Amino acid sequence: MGLGRQGNGGRAGGSGVTRRVVRVLPGVLIALGMVFDVLTPPSFTGSPFFTAAPLIAAPLFTLWATALTGSLAVCAVFVLHLLNGTSWKVEALTELVTVLTVAGLALLINRMVRRSGAQLASARGIAEAAQRAVLPKPAERIGGLHVCAWYEAAQADAFIGGDLYAVQETPYGVRLAVGDVRGKGLGAVEAVAVVLGAFREAADTEPTLEALAQRLERALAREGTRRDSLDAVEGFTTCVLGEIPPGAGVLRLLNRGHPEPLLLHGNGELAVLAPAEPALPLGMGELGGWPDLVQEWAFPAGTTLLLYTDGLTEARDGAGEFYDPADRLRGRIFPGPQALLSALSSDVRRHTGGGATDDMALLAVGRPGEREPERRRTVPVVPRGDVM
């Protein structure tokens, strides 16, 4: 399962080359400074090269390596003036003091950068722990079904946001939820925790999806009056609730204002599971009430259900064209949910050029095919007519 922000392989490789070049740059600068000083008249000096070397080393090297770089720069200045017979001049002393001062500043910068890096690593560890607590990794097999979840946060180094997913085996079959909380920041994360907490408790006890939706509605309303950060007046959560009864070969969905799930068949056919009637998202019960509508579709062996948040459908390319998962996936075949989500995530990244403006949560649930071979050919997800 892929969970969390996935990197771009080509971009990571380019960054690695850049880092290696930058790491040798301090030594190159000292060498260039010495060559410049030797080949130019005495009125010219390589001081800019010598002062730049420790400053570049400070954020990249250890404290000792930064000190070594600064020492080499100071020694280079001293040796050059000694060879030129100018070590007794005021200009030489001024240059030496300048490089020595910059080397000391580089050590201070190094300490500050290392301390900030340790704090960032601690914050990242806390964020990863929060992700595991709020959005735990689902098992690969739940109730005889293959399951895979994928989460990508739009903000760099962010791990969780306002998107949510959950899969749970219950007395009524496998129940699942995918949703998107309005807003961002800690308030959205709190709302995600409220919705998921209510789902995990109610999914085991409520006999119908309608009753489950009402439990989530009441949980949001109750917590909204207690927590200002949940935005009790304007907050809402789009959500799809699903139920797959054991052995029945059917799928039940209740859609509360969320993007339509997709049903991918083993032969490449695709169905968009659009609700018969639109419904308001969770948390907007005060605007009106009507019975929730649960719809049922066939879910035969070899079929995969794909649920997602609007971070997928609102992903744009350079021309402003939205990503259309139904068009991009129709006619494609995948060996399982994990291969589907991996290919889909890569395809979205190609579509957007690597930039995302919204969080994206994906959940795929597949019913194993009868006498299905362990490995089936995976057709790459590319626009029709494109060449890999």
C-alpha cells in the first residue's frame, strides 16, 4: 500500500545530482580563489571565493566539516599573501580578518540550521504518528476483499489534512467511507477525527447505511457546538458511505454530496456510480431534511471499486484542464487495487506536472476473481494516443 505523499523519481534523481554538486562547491571555490589570486595582478584578490566557501558549507556540512572549510579558506589567504610577500600590508590583514569572521559566522549558521533540522524532524515524526492514529493503514485483506488506500497532501511535508477514508469489517459486511472536510488546517483535522471516530463506532452497530449517515450527522452537529474550530455554522463534510455484504456480490452506496465512485470491471469496462438524486453533505442538516437514498449495484468477482476525493477531479494541467478519472481509466486493466492506485497517482502527477493544489485521498476495494491468475497484465494509465 502506498500511503502519504509519494515522490517523483526523476525529480528526486535530479535533486541528488544537485546536492552532490553543491557539496563539492566549497572546495572548488577555495581552489578557484587561489588560481584567481595567482593569475591576476596584486590589486585583485580572491577574497569573495574564500568567504563564499564556508557560507555554502554551513547549511550542508557538519560542524566539523564547516570548521575545516573555514580553516582552509583562512589558510589559503594567509599562504597566498606569504608567497606574494604582502603579508605585512594592511590590505592582507583586512582580508584575513574578513575571511576569519565569515568562517566564524558560518559555524554559527551551521549550529542554527542543525537545531532547526532537529526540530523539523521531531515535528515530522509527530505528524507521522498523528497520521497513523487518525488515518491508520488498512489491512490488505478485509472480509475477503482486497483493499488499498492512498493519501497525498498538497502541502509539502504535510501528512494529513481534510480528506478521510475508513474500511471496517462489521456484522453487516465490509463498510467503508471516503470523505472531504470543508476547510484546511487543524480545524479540518479535528473534523476528520470526529467523523472517523463516529464511523468506527456506528459501523458495527447501525443496521443500515441511512442510520449510519444520521449518526455521523449528529456527531458533527454535537462536536460543532463544542469546538469553535469545527465551524459549526458553515462546516460540512462530503462523504460516500459503502457496504459490501458477505458473499452477496452487491454493493450499496449512500452519497452525501461527494464525487461519484467508479466501478472497474475485469474486462476494462467502467461504470460511474452517480446517485439518482443529489444530497447535501454531512453537517448541513439544518438547511433541510429528507430520507437518505441508498442505491445498490452488482459487484461481481474481478471488479474493483474506486472512491476518491475532489483533489483527484480538480487536478489541472498547464492548460487548466481538469483530470477526468473515468476517461483515463476506461479500458484499462489492473492486477489489483494497489496497482490501480499506484498507476492513478503517477498519472495525476504527470497531468499536473507534479504540482497539487488540494489533498487527495484514494480508496480501492476489489473482489477477487474466480480462478483468476495471480498476475495479470497491467495496461499503463495514459491518455489515448499518448506514447510512454
